[in-house]
Amino acid sequence: YNYRPNFTALSLRSNKTRTIGIIIPQLVHEFFSLVIRGIEDHAYANGYNVIIASSHESYEREVIDSQALINGRVDGLLA
């Protein structure tokens, strides 16, 4: 039947999205790519998904990204 559960409905029921948000200043630095890889490896091994946002070293963009991730109901936010 190819049934797929609706993750939005499940997250409302359990009050968990099993998603972690990450805000980094820039994607081009090797340091941040290594950090992201470590976070992703650990998150995926524990059943979590990861959403990544790049602020381009702008405070205003960090605020916008933070609000977007929180409104998207992430379970945790790393900045």
C-alpha cells in the first residue's frame, strides 16, 4: 500500500520532531564542514535529522534563521 506516516502529525502528537537545527557562519571553511559531519553522524545514529542554515556572518540573518528553525519546531538548535 506504500503507506507513509505523516511526520508533522506524529510530531504534534509526540511533541518531538527528531530534528536538530544548525546555524553556521559560512559553509566554505573546512572547520565547519568537519563540525557538521560530526553532528550529522551522531544525530543520524540516534534517529535525528539535521537542518543546516548559513548566516553568512550576519547577525540579522542569524536571527531570521533562528526564528525559522524554531518555528519549524526543531528539537534543538546549535549555533
